[in-house]
Amino acid sequence: MEKLFKLKAFPKTKNGGNKAGVYIFADDLTKSQMQKIAKEVGYSETAFVMKSDKADYKVRFFTPKFEVDICGHATIATFNLLRDLQIIDTGIYTQETKAGVLKLNVTDHFVFMEQPSPVFSDVIPKEELLACFKDIEFDQHLLPQILSTGLREIFLPLKSKSTLENIKPIHKKIIDLSRKYQVIGIHAFALAEDVDAYGRNFAPLIGINEESATGTSNGALGCYLHKHHLQKKQYILRQGYQMNQPSEIITKIDSLNDEISQVWVGGSAITIKK
């Protein structure tokens, strides 16, 4: 049986989504072999699916450069693929990752991944972000802040969708700031009328200058919006439009007494034809 597949997670159109490699039945591979395969695939992340004694499956994630604890879009691609290959059915599953054991809700057309509870951290002075982008205009009501639902990132609220479209990243400065605050990158976003927000994700520190759909980031963004903007059960978030790869991510949030108790991020995935 074929083991290596290439998919696009979170596609809004047939040209949209974020590419991910998925290697199934990867138990016989060493870490160095996984890293080599991820480099050859060349996508931002490749997932490797194995047996687990803690969950239904163990999944490891590799960028072309190194292993990361978790990857949202590759997880969504993985479990959509397992369902489409009829390896699994619809229902609740668990995956063991380096970010912990997380639940998956597999439906007929979507997969939702549980994320770790949000950890809100430093508010970043706007002056420090001025050096990272040209043509930047900040949202006047929301503040840049570090937040994690598995991966630490800076969430940067901008004035408008047009501002988001026009910012020009300065990758060296983003790398410097990422190292200073020990984050994976910057997720810039702007509130919108047609959906909850549009976003752009920059992680040059790990070799991703810009990504078209980032599951973990949009899960965390839903938490940011829930705490600082508007409390809802579901957020529709779009990304990748500046890359001509339109993507749509759904974040669902359960809360108790204004405290976020559970975070789910999800969407569809399609296989890239050979």
C-alpha cells in the first residue's frame, strides 16, 4: 500500500489550502529518515503516523529543517486522509504528539482537532513590531500578545483587511524578535465583516516565510478573539489570500464562567493529484 501522500488542508477553493505531507505506517522509520523525507517533500510540515500505547495513533511532525511538537494543518490532513482511505471511520479519536495527547473529532467532511488550553503571555510593545513590517498600521483597540495553544506565537492585530494585505514582512527582523521572545513566529490578523478575521502567518525562524493555512495559529487566534473581542462558540478565519491559496479554518470554543475550557480547530482536506 502506498504510504506517502500529499494533501492540502483547509482549502477554501481548489487552489487553496496549505500543503502537507502525510506518511502512514511510519513505525519502521528513524528520526533521521523522517527528517530526510520531510526535506524531500518540501512542504512546511510532513506528518508521520505510527502506533501508540497512549492513544489511537502517534503522530510526529517535521518541517524541512527540524521536528516540531504539533502542526494543526498536517493533523487535519492526516485524519481526513485516514477517513478517506477507510482506515478509520467517523467518530472521536486520540493522537499522541509532543504537545500531549489530543482528541480528534472526525466527521463526514471535516476533522476538528482539540488543542491544549490557551496560555496568554507577554503583551509586546508595538514599537518592537514596527521594525518587522513595512506599511504597518495597528488596530487601536487590541494589543499584540504572545499566546499558545501548543506553539508560542505573537498575535498582531492590524487596523484593517487592506492593511493586512499591504504589509511587507522583513524576515530578518521577525527572526530576531522570534528568538528574543522564544516564539515560532508572528500571526498578523485583521477583523472583518464577512468572517471573523483574515490572517497572515510568518515563521521565517523555522524556514516558513509565509504560510497559507495554520491550524494551531487559528485555534489560538480564536482564543484571542474570545478573550479580547467577542465571545462566540465558533469563529470562521481565513488565511492565504495574499498567496493565492485561499484557506478557511473553523475554531470552536467551549467556555465555563468566561474561562476557555476546550479549543477545537478544524476543516477539510483534499488529496493532491499526481
